[in-house]
Amino acid sequence: MAQHGSDDSLKGLGAETHEVFNVPPALEGYDAYREDVALQEAVKAGGALASEHELHRQGCDLGSPEWIQLGFDANAHPPELQTHDRWGHRLDRVRYHESYHRLMRKAIGLGLHSSPWRVPGEGAHVRRAALVYLQTQLEQGHGCPITMTFACVPVLQAQSTLPPAWLSGILSQEYDSSDRPYRDKCGLTIGMAMTEKQGGSDVRANTTRAKPEGDHYRLTGHKFFMSAPNSDAFLTLAQTEAGLSCFLVPRWRDSGDKNALLLQRLKDKMGNLSNASSEVELRAAEGYLLGEQGRGVATIIEMVALTRFDCTLASAAAMRQAVVQAIHHCAHRRAFGQALIRQPLMQNVLADLVVESDAALALAMRLARALDHPDDPDERALLRIGTALGKYWVCKRVAGHNVEAMECLGGSGVMNEFMTARLYREAPINAIWEGSGNIQCLDSLRSFEKQPEVRAVLMAELRRTKGVDARLDAHVQYLETALDDREAQEYQARHLAESMALALQASLLLRHGDSRVAEAFIASRIERPHGLYGNLPKGTPTREIIARALPMYG
């Protein structure tokens, strides 16, 4: 059978309409870690150089056609809800495409769900953060259960009555997707069931009730969002007589029967398509109290902080992948007589995207370094404010950043065959999940009231670059004055959070980043804040900034 558009006989008849040229090749077959100088510097600064061989291997996978295709396949074949089998027995499980399972198997094999808890020490969180940063550039949806499993460990470690099989299963580096009781599995993952229809971020408005029954509780209610419903258990908030409390609710009872977690539907989302988000009814489901009754929020707060950290990290990763796609396209695409990457205005746009990406990475990796020093009160305080600022600012910036990168590809950028379209659909998820922007801004200000040392530690961190750049010094001085105006704080919470995030990013870039990137950041974000991307001031070494971001095109 003749192939349309390629048969020589058709060419002879003049049937060919055009020749395909001036179209960039696929970006594949490269080491994404080797091409990421900013990430390499962050790994070095965080004391994780011993992991470089592993990071190079991960970088090669990220750039390989096979793994790139898995990311596309996982989103082209979204999960399917299976409430019952053919005979009418309840299943309450989700069926995933094999590409999703392969991504999960890779992530868990690398320990992205648990490695800093299993092998703690200098650079452990930095190593994990670097690997997550690379992995989530492939595909972000499967990162949801990875993050929740990672974040739950400190909570579960604090529970002396919890059967040891839970923690050993979570710390395992084997991925076990089978649907059976946790004691029979070689690896476990954990989800969360917090949000209800009427409350949203206001979890104290939850109406799900928990009543004691022997050594466990019975939970009855409804959760509007239960992420990754195939997880082996879920950290769940419910009301007791003492108030809002936290529970571990497994999918299977200790008796070997399915727990009463009845999946109602999967959410029809604009993005995050590979990951299942469900609504669930709890009909006297078995659950085990974590922490004290009435202290549910206090019990789960560390887990929430860690999930917010991963939101920041994943958003930084999305920026990196977006700018890489944009630079690659512009290096190969010619318009008006020369390659786009050689045209001054496009250089301004691309360099500006690089600056934003580098600043996001700098903040995320500083938080990873803080996680590596849990016994240092100053690092804990910085983590307290830094996660709120990162979750707000970086997760807010990623959507506009990805739109601009998508536009660099023109019409192709919005097509689902290109990664930029998927990155854009994913962009709002991290900003909304685990508390919206307002929640993060107000939380950052509340941290100053509840823990005055948090503000002192933040200011000490910013003063590490005092005298290096007068513009940043003036900004920090303004910030100190603005934070003293308590009457206007709530109304201006977003402005204050933005100002703190920018100051922290600028300080980190001055200390650990490229001097040209730091100068461009301060000039365009602090000295004279611009609106849209592509407004870097005259004299910015845009070519050098772009070349550093992707050396293969330097």
C-alpha cells in the first residue's frame, strides 16, 4: 500500500505540496543534569556531590526518548475508576496506564519518597531534591503520591503504637501497586484526605466524625479531594469530642477485608491528568489516631510543610523544563533571516525566563539545605517561613513563566504533542494544592507572631549579603519597616510575601548563583520591577545567561 506523501509516483505527478524544513528536531538524547549548571552548583553548595553519578544517570533518563514518551503516555491515558467488578462486588480502586507505573517504579527505586529518612545525613535532602527536580521535569502527576509518602514519614515516626510494618513498607524502595493489605506488600505509599466541600482550606470546618471503638476509631463522612486513591492509607482529618484530630485510614482492615472507603468519582481536571484525585465517602471506616485528640492540625503540620516544599520544588522544575524547551526551539528555528536565539528581543525574553528559573531553583534548594539540618533551630525557623514564601511565590510565578515559554514555540507550543502545553496545564496545581496563595501569605505573617525568632532568622539570612548590593540593602530596609506596620499587614499580605520572597531569592543568587543572573534579577525585580518577561534592562548579558542555561547551544 502506498504511503501518502512519500510515494515517488506521487512526486512525479506533482502531488507533493511542500518540504518540511526550518522545524526544530525533538529535544532528546542528552544529559539534562550536565546541561543544568545552576543545579550542579546547588548540589555542590548543599554537600551532595557524592550523588553526581546518580544525577547524571537521572539526567540521561530525563533526556531519553523512552522516558519522555512515558510522560506523554501517562497523560494521554488518564486513570480510570473501578467501583465494582463484573459481579457487583465493590473494588474502589483506580486503574492506571503502565507508563504511570513505570514512572512510579523509577521514583520509588531512587528513593524519592523516603531516602532522607532512610539514610539521613549531610546532603540527603539536597540529593533527593535534585533528583525530584529532574524527575518532575519528565512528568508531574506521579509526583503527588511520591510527595505525600515522603511528607508523612515524620508524622508516622512519632507514633509509638503504629505497627512497624507501616514504616518499613514506606521506607522500602520497591514499588508494589497490588491491591491488598499492607502486611502482604513489599512497598507502601500514603495519600491524604483532608478537604471537604464546605471547608476547603478551612479544615476546622470539616464535618467528618470519628468515634472510638476498641483500639481504633470509626470515621463517617465525605472528602471532596482524596489524592492518589490507590495509596495504602490516608492521613485523614475528622472531628472527635476533643476537636479536629488526625487519623491513619488504611484501604484494607486488619481483618483482611476492604475498608469502607467508597470512591464516588474521579475529578475531571484540566491538568495533572496522570494523577487520580477522587471524592470518597467514609462509612464507619477504620482509622487509627495519630497524635492527640483535638490536635489534628498540630499533628499534620510538619507533613503539610513538606508537601509545600515539594510544591515549590516541582514548580521550579516546571520552569526549568519550559525554558529548556524554549531555548532549544529558538536555537533551531529561523525567522526573518536568522535563528531566533540570535535576535535581541528574543534573547531578552529567553534570558528573563532563565533568570526566573534560576531564582526559583535557588530558593527551593536553600530549603532543601535547611531540611538537612533539623537540629539547628535557625534552619528550622528559616524553613518555617521559607516554605510559605516558596509555596506562594514560586508556585504563582510558574503559570506566567510557562505561558511565555510556550509562546516562544509559537502555535506549536499550545499543541498537546509538545511538552509546553502539558507544563501549562499543570502550572496551577501546585499553587492551589496544600493551601492557596492567600493561605501562604497569611501563614508567613502568623509565623512572625507565633515564633518571633522566625523573623529574626529571615532578616539574618538576608543580611548575609549586606553591603554587596545597595539596591538589595534598600529593599531589605524597606521590608523591615513594612513588617512593623501591623495594622496593614493582612491587607498587604501578598505584597509583603512577594517582597520577602524576592529579597531571599536575590540574596541567594548573590551568594550561590551566577553574578550575571543575580544582577539581572535585582535590576528587573527589585530596582525597577517589570511586568511581562522580556524587559531586562539595557546592557544585560543576555547571550551569556542563555548559554549558561543550556551549554549545548552556547
